[in-house]
Amino acid sequence: GAVVSQHPSRVICKSGTSVKIECRSLDFQATTMFWYRQFPKKSLMLMATSNEGSKATYEQGVEKDKFLINHASLTLSTLTVTSAHPEDSSFYICSVAQGGGNQPQHFGDGTRLSIL
Amino acid sequence: DQQVKQNSPSLSVQEGRISILNCDYTNSMFDYFLWYKKYPAEGPTFLISISSIKDKNEDGRFTVFLNKSAKHLSLHIVPSQPGDSAVYFCAASAGGANNLFFGTGTRLTVIP
């Protein structure tokens, strides 16, 4: 069964709207979750690491004020794309890793965001 | 800068034959490698992994080979089945870090 639940699966909205995406860890408590983005014909790129109870760690080039991450509980992380514009249209996907070190990450089904 | 590369965007194989998917990397610090399978409208599903201390890891029909000197890994699926048709991504990380670097994927089609 699914380890990670991501919602919504698809969003279409107008420019200037803020969009919230939820990522839930179903099978275990996750102190760390990850947010990736994929542009067409490109590979998945890590945007940020979401840490329960503390600030997220953003990768270089990712605007923290644009992509707000909240990890309020051990099973839920949210990514809010604030004042979204057409260039933010992309595929956003979250993952969780059980334990530290070399452990595989388990992914949600992703969210296709389209900004008109 | 693409640190993990999958140079074949697609591969077609007859059912029952071997499928070989290839992946190259540039960062010599990578020490953990994974393969994921992705069906349409779903997230990537973990398939198999290998640590740099090994050169082979096998799990049923799936075997991953790692050639550190060539910075190359491959995924062998044998025998291939129609249900294996999907996009396969290789990924790598360094030093137990959480940042996975992904390739662009190879679409495998297994022909019945």
C-alpha cells in the first residue's frame, strides 16, 4: 500500500493565487520530508528538506519566501506556492525516508500545478 | 549540471528477454544508488538500491550492477514482463545525505 499520500493531484488556478500542497506519511512518523520539482523533460530536482518542528532547508536557487514549507507534525508537511505565476507551473512531488543514512525515499504521487 | 545521466530515453524489449537500463554519473562522492519505477499518474516506486561497497545487488528478477571506475550502473530485468513497462529513474546520493540526484528516466516498453 501507499506509504506517502499527496494532495491534491492536480491544480489549475489563476496567476497570483497561492496554492497549498499536502504530503502525509502514512506508515511511519517522519521527522524529515522532501519536496522535489520536475519540469518537462527534466529530472526531479530537490527543492527543500522539510524538518518537523524547525525551519526547512532550501536548496540553492529556491526562494524560501515563494515556496513556504510547514512541517507541523510527524506525519504532515505542506508546501505553499505563494502568489503563483505561470513559470511556477510544474510537477511537485514529496517524499519521506524511514530512518537516516542510506535509506530509500518513498514518494507521493505528485501534484501537477498549472498556473494560467 | 546533470550529475546523473540516463542517455537512453526509451527502450523496447520482447517479453521474456533481458532488459538492461543504463545510468552514468559524474560525482565521485556518490556512494548510494537507487532505481525507481514510475507508472503514469503515480509517484516513483522504489525498486532496488546498491551501496558503493558492493558491485552487485540482486532482488528477484532485478539486479543492479555498479562499476565505480566507470561511474556507471545498470539495472537488469530478466525475464522482462509486460507489467515492467514503465519509466525507470536512477538516483544517487553522497555520504548518507538526503539529497537524491535523479536521471531523466528511461521509458521501458516490454512487448508481449
